[in-house]
Amino acid sequence: MKARIIDGTSIALQVRREVARGVEEFCQKCGRSPGLHVILAGDDPGSAVYVRGKEKAAEEVGMHGKVHRLPADVDPEYLVKLVRELNADPAVDGILVQLPLPGGLPSQSILDAVDPLKDVDGFHPINVGALWSGLPGIVPCTPNGCMRLLREAGAHLVGARALVVGRSHMVGKPMSGLLLNAHATVTIAHSKTENLPDRCRDADILIAAIGRAKMIAGDWIKPGATVIDVGMNRDEHGKLCGDVDFAGAAEVAGAITPVPGGVGPMTIALLLENTLKAAIARESR
Ligand code: NDP
């Protein structure tokens, strides 16, 4: 294997330690701990696991909070009312609506109801607009985690050719905005992109956010490229894997994230960081 492994587990631990220190200072200064509230509707087992992970991580860094567990057929008006109550509660700094919401619930209007200052997922249109305008705002956790991994890996971004495969609101689009803000030359690919292998071969920085197991083959990678694999899939044996064929890509890339142990741990760590930043921003208003 040629590539250096970008160890998301240890970098995430470092971020969590930084947040824990920040929380301690915040508690001393403000006489309260930052509060994170999560809304979980329905009984999707994957979402339940993610939410438990977030709850535990928040407790470990000294935050307080609550998970609001609601049935899949919750009245959308009740959900919006709950969000508004949390917006008005001074002890709540961060509100996260666990996605995807069960079918039938109007996800966008529920996300729009979250106070942008408490929108620790960074999905409110005001925070989306801030990112694309290069203004301060709350940045979505997964792409922000990828940027931190790139920085920790020492990736040279200014003028680099960056390819983001995937254009979702949660990952691909904000990722490309962040890379653009960091002065990379950014291309966004998606399911209608022609000749994806050649696009990949041109990329100094390759971000895969597709959701297709091992779709990006080793011979699509430019020698020496930095590869960040956001994908979380199951392979034919039921084993967790990314969107990139890790074994093949690691022979060619300069640096690469594994799955698991790459982007995944960063998402929760950056959620904690966003919550602390939201708390500090609210206290200093
Ligand atoms: P979405 O399904 O919302 O988006 C997938 C994107 O991939 C779309 O833009 C789609 O294009 C594109 N795509 C699909 N097939 C192809 C193809 N054959 N060639 C090129 N592009 C293609 O997924 P998400 O962005 O939410 O998530 C992507 C992956 O990242 C998933 O595996 C998810 O589990 C994982 N993930 C991991 C996180 C973590 O913390 N590690 C957090 C969030 C997501 P089009 O728009 O044209 O349909």
C-alpha cells in the first residue's frame, strides 16, 4: 500500500478533546453547559443508532440535552411547534432534526422552522446562503469534517483540482462550496455526469459522496491524489465499506480515508463543535 491513511478516528478524538476543553471554559464563564436537543421521528434503526451516538458524545464532552423521540405519524404541526419551543428556550443552543424524516413529513418546512443560530446541522437556508456567500454561519458537519481531514492530511487546496462526486444538500453541495471557499478549482459530478472515470483521474482532491459500494475503482485515481470517502455502504458480505475501492485506491493515492474510521467519526465530532460554537455565539450577542 502506497497511500498514507488519514485516521479519522484519532483526528475526531482530538476535536472532541478540544470541544470538551471549550465546554469547560464555557461552563465557568456562563454558569451553564451548552444544550443540544435532537428530534427523532419514527423507528428507523439506523437513525436510532446515530442519535444514541450523538447523545453519548454530547454527554461525554459535558453538554446537556434531550432526545425528543416521536412516532413516525407525528402531526407535522406538532413537530414545528416543538421546534419553535426549542427555539425560544434559552437553555437550548443546538437543535438537530434527525434525517431522513419518515415519509409524509415535510422535511424542508421543519428544517426552515429551526432558528438559524441553533441550526447545528447547518441545513437552514440562511446558513446555506452564508456558506455560498463566504459569510460566517453554521457549516454542515460531514463536509466540515472532510475539510478538517484535508487540513490534517496537509492537502494543498489553493488552485488544486477538486472533484466532488455527489450533489446532495447534506454532503456534495456544501462540500463543493467549502472547497471553493478554500480556493480549489471545483468540479461537481453526479449520476448524469459523462465519463466519470476520466473526471476522477484529473482530480488532485477526490471526494466521494455517492452511496454506492466501492464504485470508484483504483485505476480512476490520479497518482498521489488525496481521497476522502464519505460513503457508508454494505458490501456483498454485509461489511461496512465506502464508495471507493479502498484496496485498489490505496495503491495509487497519496492519502486516503478508510471506511470505517475516516469521515464517519468526524461527523459527530463536528456536531459537538457546532453546538459549542452556537452556544458561544448566543452568549456573546
Ligand atoms: P444522496 O443519495 O442524497 O446523494 C448521492 C449523490 O450521488 C447524488 O447527487 C447522486 O446523483 C450521486 N450519484 C448516484 N449514483 C451515481 C453515479 N453512478 N455516478 C455519479 N454520481 C452518482 O446521498 P448523501 O449525499 O446523503 O450520502 C452519500 C453517501 O455518504 C452515502 O453512502 C451516505 O450513507 C454517506 N454519508 C456518510 C456520512 C458520514 O458521516 N460518514 C454522513 C452523510 C452521508 P444525482 O443527484 O444525479 O442523483
